[in-house]
Amino acid sequence: MALYEFEGRRPVIGVGSYVAETADVIGDVRIGQRCFIGPGARIKGDYGSIIIGDETSVQENCVIHARPEEKCRIGSQCTIGHGAILHNCVLEDRVVIGMGAIVSDWAIVRAGSLIGEGAVVRQAVDIPSDRVAVGVPARVIGATDETVWEFQQLAREVYVQLAQRYRSGLKKL
């Protein structure tokens, strides 16, 4: 894994977490326990801080960054889809961010919500708990239902297990 200290700021990786060799984790980044950080992910705590809770997956080619002296907070049991961008925002627990979605500065996505693929959550928008938001700009279209909860639970379990499998079974050829 590519962990970098920057101006005295050092990443901290929780027990049981997997960080891909081609992911970059720079500076003041705290990754919780049993997380999965996929190949190509860029998590930069160079002049801001990044905090990621337990059992969260940050899939391939995601970018996470924060403004100077500010924090990007990602809760526990979140699923961040391939190629998503999170910038200086807050995701509470059990949030799903679809592939290619963007969550911008000072936006808050409350617990249990789902942001659809390719959606753009604009600056300072507050998505309420247990809602589905889609589109550009993202708009709430309804409440999460049993299907969303089942998907979220399955995605979390798959990536928690995948982190363990990668830690013990990945072999570079």
C-alpha cells in the first residue's frame, strides 16, 4: 500500500483493513477497522483531514479530499462506489454512494441514505436520513425501502469479507 507522511501528518489504518497497493493514502487520514480501500483510490489528507469509520468500502478510483484545515468525514458501514468523488463533505453511517457520484463541499448525507450513480450532491446540500437522491443536481425522490437496506447490508458484508480475503490471499505475479 502507498502510505505517505506529509508535513508531519501520517495516515492511521485500522485493524483488519485492506488498502490496495495502488491506492494512495496521504497525510492526515484515519481509516477505521475492517475497511476496504480499492485499487486506484486517492485519499488525501494533505492540508485537511479525512476520517473514515469502520467497515466502510472505498472502491476503485475514488477520490476523497478536504479543504485546508477542514474535515471530510465518512461514517461506518458506508459503501462508496467505483469512481466516486467526495470533497469536504460528511457522510453519516450506512450511506451508499453510487458509482461516479460526486458529493461536494459542506454537503451532508444523513444516515441510511443512498445517492444514485452519477448524481451530483451540490455544495452545502443536506440529504435527510433514509432517502434516495438521484440526478444532476441530486434531488430526493423517495425513502429507502427494504430493497435498499438489503443491498446496503450485502455490499457491506461483501467488502468486509473481501478486505480479509485480500489481506491473506492476494499475490502479485
